[in-house]
Amino acid sequence: MNELARFVSSLPKAELHLHIEGTFEPELMFEIARRNNIKIPYDSVEQVRDAYRFGNLQDFLDIYYAGANVLQTERDFYDLTRAYLDKAHEQNVVHTEIFFDPQTHTHRGIPFDTVIRGIRAALDDAHNEYGMTSHLIMSFLRHLPEEDAFKTLEQGLRYRDWITAVGLDSSELGNPPSKFRRVFERARAEGFLTVAHAGEEGPAQYVRQALDLLRVSRIDHGNRSLDDEVLTRELVRRQIPLTVCPLSNLKLQVCRDLSKHPVRRMLDMGLLVTVNSDDPAYFGGYVNENYIALIEPLQMSRNELLRLVENSFRAAFLDDNQRQTYLGNLHQAAEHFN
Ligand code: ADE
Ligand code: ZN
């Protein structure tokens, strides 16, 4: 590993855009399928990995939802989450904000409680064992009606203390943020923060809607924001974080070549941009690999890498004390790197 790759890997960091269902590695999928007596349409781990070639977001989502079908019990959700947290810890992630998609599971008869209890138990263990802090973001599937999101919100209210924010994911094109204006309004009234995937495949106008109609604290992806100069200036002025996912963009053909990835322009324009892994089991890398992938194609300097990691804490849903502690630890680690 070269010097800059070692540098960025060594730094304590926060991950802010991570779908827990997207951390389902084929090895664990086979193990859980076996113990739950579920047939999966692959003969080997290699065959599964071979199927992970996607032309666009929808190609990926079809495979991602099929994979999630294997998850049935609280223990399954525990094992899934625990495997991600162990990997994140190995990569020096000290704080993580995790999306979960309740509807992916409740729609096939798995109780909301099973999902959230399994995830939460793993978060508690990682906090006790590693000191890792976390937040949960309950994400609504945007290809489903707003009415379904309302039902999901109702279920989430029983776990109000375990859920920090609501989000919006799944098939973006044709499902604008405006479709979810009322349920986000209700979520905010209940005290949840809000985020939304916008401008991944969809237009800059969806980012505008996420800001104005959903009143989001952060934009997930946001690549297409740069198509709109007025919008971009506002994102800079208000320092609205963008949770960007380079390897995801490459694998879903949102971006043909990392040397043209918008994160370079985002940094240069002073946007509060962060680097994240999205669905690491499907896109070939966890958070460190996402930083490393940018170094050569975008000629990232040591200071720019450090800025991206600083941004991960600036953009996190931390209180000011925690944020200052994490930033202090980060600067110490950067100074002492050798
Ligand atoms: N669900 C999981 N990953 C996603 C992504 N990159 N975009 C939209 N929905 C998703
Ligand atoms: Zn995502």
C-alpha cells in the first residue's frame, strides 16, 4: 500500500452512508441460507460475486432485495450487523450512521421488531467492545407508496430512542422527494432528523426538492447537484453535507471513470463532501477502499484526504462535545502518522 493509502487507512473516521443490507457478504449469505433452509439461486460464493455486475441502480436493487430475503431471525440481523461493525472497526471507523430498510423485511412478513432488535444488539456490543458510537437511520423505500412509509414510521415510533433520522432510498428515477413530503413532515414533527438519497441517478431538481420539501440535514450522493449552479452555491453556503460513495458510483455506472468523479470539484468548491461505502459487499470495497480509490485518479493530496475525513465528523449527527473529541483524536492521529 502506498504512503497516502496507509495514511488515510490509519485515520479514525466516521461512515455516514451505509446500508446494512448492503454489507451482506456472500459467505454469510450462504451460511444464513443454510441454517434457515432457504434455497438461493447460486451454487458458490464465486457465482454470487460473478452476478454482481450492474448496468444501473435498478439492476443492483433487484439483486440486493433478493439477497435480503435470506434474513429471517433476530440472530440473522445481529450477525449481519456484527460482521459490518467488525470490518468497520478494522478500518478505524469510530462512528457509523447506518441505514436500515424496514420495508424490505416487513413486506415479506418479518416483524419490524426482529429487524431492529437484531441490529441494535450488535450496535450495543460494538459500543461496549470497541467504544464505537452509532446512529440508526430508518429509510423509506421510494418505489413504494407514501402510505407504506407512513405505516413504517408508525412502527418506528415504538423505537423512537433507537432511531435518529429517517431517510429515502431505492429507485430514484420517477420517485421524486415530493412524493414523500407529508411523511417527512410528520417524521420531523416527531423529532426525527431527515436525510434523502438525491442526485444519484436523478436530476439536480430532486436535490432541490429534498432540501426545500423534506428539509434534509444531509444529501446522500448528491452528484448531480453540480448541474445546477444556484443549488451548488446554496449547498456551499449552508454547508449541507453530501455523503458521496465513489465505488458505488463506479459499479452502478453513475460515473464512468473515477478520474471524472465529482468529488474533486466538490472539494475544490468548498462543499462539505464525505466519502462512504454505500453497499460494500456489492461494490467491492469498504470505506478505506473508497478513499484509496480516489487517490491516484484525482491526485488527492494528504491534506485533501485529511479534509475528507474531518468532514465525516463535521457532517455526523454528533453533539458538539463528541464532535470536538473525535476531531481532536483525528488531528493527533494525523500528526503522529509515520
Ligand atoms: N439502497 C441501497 N443502496 C442504494 C443506493 N445506492 N441508492 C438507492 N437506494 C439504495
Ligand atoms: Zn445509498
